[in-house]
Amino acid sequence: MIRKNGVYYYCNIASPSIYDGEALKNIDYDLDVKLYPDWSYQILDGNEYELHAQQMGYPETLMRVIDDQLQKLL
């Protein structure tokens, strides 16, 4: 995101994209990271991730992968 005071980055935590012959698809796991021009960051939508993980029954192995990838991104 290009703003007057600098460039911001916004990263979604999602499954790898696949092409099904018609469209690119992935699963958005709701966790997002916003990086500010000063290199500080904010993890967004953690509550939404937790709610959906519970509602959709994310297996523990998937949640470990999501957390691992979030840590790598940070």
C-alpha cells in the first residue's frame, strides 16, 4: 500500500494457491500482518482466526503449520 508517508505491506496467511482450470483458489486463514514504513508490524484478525478455527474444526497439525508460517513471515 503506497501512502503519502511511506510504503506499507499487508500479508495474508493463506493456503498455497491452486489452479482448478478456471481460477486460482486458496483458503484465507484470516491472520494478516501489516508492516509499517518504520518496520514495525501488527498482527490483525487474530480473534477471527481463533473463531473460525474453532467453528471449522481446524486440526492441530494445521494450526501448527499456520503458526509456523506466521513466525517465518515475521
